[in-house]
Amino acid sequence: MYFIIFSFPMFSEEISSKEEKEMKAEGSFEIKLEPANDKVAPAGRMIINKSYTGNMVGTGTGQMLSKRAESGVAVYSAIEEFVGSIGDKSGSFTLSHYGLMSKESQELTIKIIPGSGSGDLASITGSLQINQNLGKHSYILTYKLESE
């Protein structure tokens, strides 16, 4: 009985390992809302202008649509473009806001739109939490960036 042994050279393909580590950025922001008078739409529209300080430094601009029912239930949705830096990384990304408020509960979800980043922030993903206390706004951005 004969055994034939084949030997193939090993091919190694370099595979880049992209590591993601969850990080947090915290600080505060000032906000200016300008009403956009739309007489034909059943919702309010506002122009958003924010100035971020802290670990995020830059501006946020966008638009918000909102509606409050007679019962007190309210909903809002917004798109905001952040331009600036987080730590030593600079670039931009887009945030999607969704809020729902009733007498019983409040819900607010703000997420970075995947694929919307540019510059050093091109691979950013994550979410933003807003806190409001005595008229002052603060944020906690929980995010990931791919590193090579």
C-alpha cells in the first residue's frame, strides 16, 4: 500500500484586524431653536443650532419636527449634523433624534446614523444621551471608532 503525500505551500493573506472599543465623551451644549413657520403642515418645525463643549467640541445644526396633541402627548423627530472634534479626532457625523412624551412616560433615542461620518470620525457609531437640569443641557456620547 502506498500513500501519496501532497505538500502545498501555505498562503497567508494579511487580514487587517479592526478593533472597536466603546468610549464616552461628556460635556454640555447651548441650543438655539428658531421656529420655521409652516402654515400648511400640522406639525411644528424648528431650525436647530447647537454649540458643544467638553469632550465634543463643535456645532450641531439641523431641523426638528414636533407635534403635541390636545391630550398632552407629544412627539418629535430631528436630524442633526455635528461638525467638530471628539478628543483629537475631527470630522462630522449625523444624529437621528426620536422623542415621545406622554403623561405616563418619556422616551428619547438619539443615534449616530451608521456610515454618516467623515474625516477621523468616518467609522463612528453610537448614541447620544441628553440630560436637562435647571435649563442647562449636558450630553453623554457613547461611541465606537474602528482602529486599524
